[in-house]
Amino acid sequence: MSSTAGAAAQQERRRGAFSSRRVFILAAIGSAVGLGNIWRFPYVAYENGGGAFVVPYLVALLTAGIPFLLLDYAIGHRHRGSAPLSFARLRRGAEGLGWWQVAICFLIAVYYAAVLAWALSYTFFSVDQAWGADPEAFFFGEYLQAGDVEVTADVVPGVLVPLAVVWLAVLVVMALGVQRGIGVVSLVFIPVLVLAFATLVVQALLLPGAGAGLDALFTPDWAALTEPAVWAAAFGQIFFSLSIGFGIMITYASYVGRREDMTGSGLVVGFSNSSFELLAGIGVFAALGFMAQAGGVAVGEVADDGIGLAFVAFPAIISEAPAGALIGVLFFGSLVIAGITSLISVIEVVISAVRDKLDTSRLTATLAVVVPTAVLSLVLFSTTSGIYVLDVVDHFVNQYGILVVALLSMLVVAWGLRALPRLADHLNVHGRPRLGSGWRVLTSVVAPAGLAVVLVLAVRDDLDAPYGDYPTWLLLGFGWLLVLALPLVGFLLARLPWRAGTHLDGPPPGSDPGAPLAEATPRDRPVSGYDEGGRR
């Protein structure tokens, strides 16, 4: 074994890895299946043609979602590093794209945990319907104690405690490492999530009026297929729901054995994510049908998405439905599980980048990342102004942070670096089906074009009217300026030197198709017998 190959093998053992392809697939599904699958997809489908939305949705999945997912897999799996290290190995000047993605993930983690804290509280509130007769007043008034739109330091204990619990759980999982932490959580939580949500769907389908809700969701409006905004909505939904374009799948793919079938894994993850979205649509609209019938109104009058659906509409349903406590525990418990598997994938992007850049131990990097992230999260989102800041940051980071870096990274890799042929060759060594010119066209033309349209429409909407009618100072400070700061931070971090001995000139030994795999143990699972520090 050469000294270079030996060093590469030792570094991979220290980084950690998933013990098998199955664990990786479950972890990737756990990242992809998050809050957006449950509270965003049903309403997007309803608003954009109902049953007819399936057509652009599937087109977007096959022509943009899965091709982009495979691009992320190829970059991480071939270059064996975090997002910054993988981009640096593609080309030194591209490293800043990876740090841009790291900055986005850090910001997402800061506010995403707050929503999990709310869901955790509401899991317990469901037992005795603590929100009373007016769920909206309870959520915004008694629970969040939201007042005027301003930024305050007034702490809300009812949010502070569950938020601290969420961060403590994340700290423990991340400190345990790739396999013992992320892998084990995925192995346990994803089957539990599917079982719990399937039970919720069955309960929702048994409610009076469920059929009306399903009719509202699935009755096709074929005329909607002629509207560009509907197609843009499909591309946007696929893109946001697959966790692609901002470093997660690059990082996760770097933890997979070198001889595993990444192409087949991508197809499994893509279709599993979409299947869960369909399941979520059925459960949510069956429940909304019940709510509409109970109130004597049309389904469209009670249909909502996001925070309004989860913390206002569903509590109202739970209060009226038979076995309401069970439905509530299943629904909010599912939000917690789906959210925690997504949150750990987001924070892993940051931890992995810090470890690669500074050559620190797993525990040191976890503490260095999670503790300040948790403190910032507690300071900003356990206060009476947390809901307003969260809403603005979430909107701008999703619409302009993730979209822009994903679009630019795709264009840079495809057209600037001309890397698609060698990335396809890498996936084709062990992957099936084989990728050819079709994948390259989809990844370099169709997917970027779809994302560009989504981005243009988002900018148009925000310029037409201020988002959420929030004051200009809030939109500037926690929206536009924050989004502009992300790439600046990313490219400044890229100027920091790498630890001594980091291999940056192309992929590490054994990563190219047909290259010798002398540094890998049989079946390319060098980590399964090691802890996160590289010790047996």
C-alpha cells in the first residue's frame, strides 16, 4: 500500500462511514422526508391542479430531482469529503461553493430546531387538547406569546425548555458519530415514522367527510397544466423536498463504501420521498375534509399549509375528531421524528466541513458546531419575536439561499468544470442503471432551467409585494442582507488553509473509475470495525 493510499484510508476511517448501503438509504430518506413533505406538498398540489399536479410533479422528479440528486451523490462519493472538500477536489476555486452551502445549513439548523420544539410541545398538548376552543389564539398568544412585529429579548419558558431538549438530543446524536449516531437514529426512526404516519392516515380516512377532502385534493384541473407557475411549483417542490443542492447529499454520499450502487440508491430515495409526500397528502386532506364538514364549509376554506396547517388547523381537527388525542400524538410525533432526522443531516454538513478543514476529533467538532448553533437558536427563537424572525429567515433562505447556490453549483460543475462525464463514469462503475448523455443533458440544461424559472418567479412575487406584509427593516435585516451575506461568508471561509496533508489535487486515491482499491478493506467498509477516532 502506498503512503498516499494509506493516508487516504486512515483519513476515511477517522471521518466515519455508514455501515451499509441500507443505512445510507434510510439516512438519506430521513433527510429528505421532513416538515415540508407533511405540511407543504398537500397544499401545493391542491393549489396547482389537484390530481393533474401529479403530471408536472413526476416530470420534475424524473428530469430534475433525481438527476440533481445523483449529481450530489457523484460529487461526494467520488471525492470522499464534506461539501467544501469535495468542491475543492473538483477544482480549488470551487471550494467557496461548498462553504456557501455550509453557511446555509448552519442558518437552517438555527431556526429549524424551533419548529421541532413547537411540535414536541404539541405532542403533549394533544393528550388533553391544551389549546382549548381557539387553537389560533392559543398558539400565537398563550404559547408563543407573540406581540407586535419587533425583535425582543423576552424569553418564553414554554418554548425555551423544549428547544433546549431538542438541541441536547441533537448534541448526543452528533457526538456518537456517523454510524452510531446518524445511522442508528435513521434505522430506528424512519420505520417508526412510516408506521406512525400510516396509522394517522388510516385514522384520518375513517373520519366523516374524509372523502370530500380527497376529492378536493385529487380532482384534476387539467387546464392548470397550461400555466407555467404550476410547472414551476412542481420543480420547486421536488427540489426543496429532496434535500439537494446545499451539501447534505454530498456529505452523506462521502460516507458510503466505494463499491456501492449510488445510482440505484438515488432512485430508491427519490421515489420513497415522493411516496411519503403522497401519503401525507392523503392523510392531511382526509382530515381537512372532516374539518370542512364539521364546520359546514368548503374544503378550500380550511385548507392551509406550513405553520397554519400544523399548529392551527390540525389542533382544531383534533379537538373535534373521534380519537383526537391519538391523531394528535401521531401527527405531532411524526413532525418531531421527520424533523429530527432532517435536522441532524443539516448540522452534519457543518460538522463534517469543520472536521475536514481543521482535522479535529468528532467530539471536538460536534461541540464547536452544535453549542454555538444551539445558543444562537435559543437566543433568537425562544423569545416573543421568534415566530416573526423564523418566518422571514425561512422564506429568504429557502427561496434565495438554497436556490441560488444550487443553480450556480450545477452550472459551475456542468459548464465551468465540464465534470459531468467523469462523474457519470464514476457512478457507472458500480451503479445501475448506467448514466449516459441523457443524464448529462438533464443535469446541465433541464434542471438548471427549471430552477431558474422558480427563482425568477420567486423574485417577481417578492418585488410585487413585501413578504408577509412585514416591515421593511425586518425583511432587509433577516432577509435580503442575510442572503447576501451567505456567499461572502462562504468564500471568506474558503480562504482559510486546509490542515497539513489534505489531498486536494483531484479525488483521493481509489476514487477514480477503475483505480486500485488497495487502501480499502473487503467490501469497502473500512469504518465498521472502528470508532470515530479511527481506533478499533
